[in-house]
Amino acid sequence: MSDPMLPSPPSTMREDASSDAIEDTPVPLIDAVEDAPPSPTDALRARVGAQEAALARKNRQLTTLIRIARVISSTLDVDELAERVYAQVSQVLDVGSFSLAVRSPEGDGLTRILVMDEDRRYPGAPVSRPVDPTGARRPRILTAAMLTTLRGVDAPDRYGSGRPSAVVISAPMYAGDTLVGELSIGSYQPGAYTEEDAQFVQAIADQTTVALENARHYQSEVARVAALEELGRLRQEFLATVSHELRTPLTSIIGFTETMLGYWDRLPEARRRDMARKTQAAAGRLNRLVQDLLFVSRIDPRAVTLKPSQVPLAPLVAAATREAQEEYGRRPLDLDIPANLHVYADPHRVEQVLVNLLDNAAKYSAEGAPIAVRAEARDDMAVVRVRDNGQGIDPRSAHRLFTRFGKIDATVRAGRIGTGLGLYIAKQLVEAMGGRVWLESSAATGSTFAFSVPRSATREALGTVGP
């Protein structure tokens, strides 16, 4: 029997200590935190952080809107305006691709004026997909699936590099009730944009619309002022030219009549006849100028009274050349008019056109240089060409010749400068008879003015003309 005063065996004491140690060991603190639900303080802190981030994002967007309003309102250049919008939007949103499209001047669709893709600029192109198909005037977030559906014609998710966008914001631009453009941005990251981002882009689009309309009104006003200044210049030039053109035949008429009245008995018969013929030619020239002025002074110069009939062309050419030679002397003429070539036109108007073209050729050809007149049948039209041997006309200036008072600079063509009405009137008359007028010229080999008129009544004269 053991003594109760003796200590327990050592092995027994170690087992008891070990058991107590295992039962009293605390659970690690980190495990307890992970398993415990978030405290109200932590949840509140998370909500406050999210709200602060949202407010910071909103603040950046509002700051950008204010900055955009300032920078785009300081330019009236459309291209510069588009580049400024792109630069500002790129500072706030993930912009992989950017497009600003505006309505074309003809009003037949939208055309992109700025296309940026991965910070590179690409040529613009028409927008053929619907921008606001429902007329809701709201931005749309177009996902990859929606873009694939729309890509049939326009491929709106491929701007320049060919890399497809994952998502695009399309913001319509309205001026009143008219769709005038579209602002779109794209990202290559799915889900990159939120509805809040779409509203932000729409706000930018609305600001851009106002700036674009201001720029367009400014440009329109600049063009209007320039047109008025040009009209004033043309009016002054025209008045000076008409004064000269009217004075020339009047001087001849007055001089010849005074000579005949003062020296009639002492003038040989041949001399009297020559002076009378020249007086008649000067009066005819004066009459043509007056008729030209009356023609262009009509409220609607496009309405022309025609009396078309089937007539041979050769006699009309002969009459016109006689009248031109009375005015400019016996210039060499090279005529090639088929005798059997007939036209269905107003003979008086055809002769007037020929006189105007011959008058133009005589003015701008060197003295004694031949003038060629050719005519041929081409399908159901008769084509007449009047060729001079002057210095020719730069094709870049040709468009001005057929406009009212249209002339080219005196340094371009040798000879005297006319009223600028002859070719304009010829164009109006020929088009009234169902034909057209054009120029065949080079800068060194003379000019050929050609016109066509119908050969038969199957090409009925139009009765009206257009520019």
C-alpha cells in the first residue's frame, strides 16, 4: 500500500498536464474573424467607400462636362471641335474607338467627320445603320451581340483598325426635331460602360450639337457675306463692262451717221453703202446687247418661249456667221456643216446661240486667226462645235463661264472682255431646247465650245431651262 503523502508518479502528472493544456488552448484570432459575420461598422464603411467612389466618378464627369462646354464653345471650326470632344471624353471613359458623325450638307444621311480607333485617326465614312430607330432621343448601349446584328451594312463596331468593339455607346444628336448627328464611343472590354456612362455621353452629345449648330450658322453667314461681296464686285464690273459695250456700237452709229449727213454728196456710192452697212451692224450689235440685258433681268430667266420646228442647220450657221463677220470683219471661217443635217429647235434661238459662240470666239482670237464651225449627227442629237485659236482656257476656270456674268481673268485669255452674258444665255437657250453646252479646251491649243440640240421631234424641247 502506497503512502498518501508521497507525490504521484511523474508519468501520471505529465498526462494530466497535457490534457489540461489541450482543453485550455484558445482558437486563433484570425479564424474567428473570418468565420464571424461583418460588423455593422464594416458594412457602413464599405457603403461609404462605394458612395465616395461613385461621387468622385460623378464629380469627374461633371467637371469634364463643364470643361467640354468651355473648350468646344471657343471654336467655330467643325474639325477642331470634334477633336476637342474626343480628347475630353478620353480623359474620363475607356475610349477604344470614337466617332462623331454629322448630317451631310445635302441632308441625305450622316457622315463621320472624325473617326479615332486606338488613338489613331481614320478616314470618315457614311453611317448607314439607324442611329435612333425608335425616335426616343436616348443613348443606347450596344453590346457585342447587338453590334453583330447591326453589322450587316455598316459594321458600326469596326471603325478603323478592324478590331471589333465589345460594347458601344451611341448617343443621337438632335437640333429641334431633326436628327443632325451621332456621338459614339466604343470599348474593347465587355461591360465597360454603365447606364450612367451612357447618360454622360448623351450630355456631351447635346453640348456638341449646340456647338456644331453655332459653327454651321457661322460658316453659313461667312459664306453669305462672301457671296454678297462677290455679287457687289460682279455688279460693279458688269456695269463698267456694259457701259463700255454699249458705248462702242453707239460711237460707231453716231460717227457714221454724222459723216454721212455731213458729207453725203461728196461720198462715193460704195463708201456710203459701206458706212450704212457698218451702221446697221453696230445697231444690230446694240440690239443684241439690249436683248441680252432684258433676258437676264427677268424675274425667272428660266422660262423661255420657244417655237420649235424641223429646220436645216446649214442656213442658220450661214446667217450667224454673216452677222458675226459684220461685227468683227472678214475673219477666215472654216465651215463644215452637212447639208442634210436637220434639227428640231427654234431657229431664231439656234441662230442666237451660234452668234453668241462666234462672238466669243472672235473676241478671244488673234486678229486674222481662223474660226472653225463643225456639225455632225450623233444618235438623235445634232452636235455643233465652234473652235477659236486663242490661248485656251484652264479647265479649272471653265465652270465660271456658263454662269451669269461669269468670266475668267483678263490675264488668262487675250482679247477684249465682254459682259459675261453670252455663254450664260447660250446655255439657257440650248437647255430650253433639250440640249446641253460644254467646253472642250486646253491651256495652249484654243477653245472649242460645243452644243447639242434634238434632230427630231422625238426629243421634245423642254420649254424651260435650268442652271
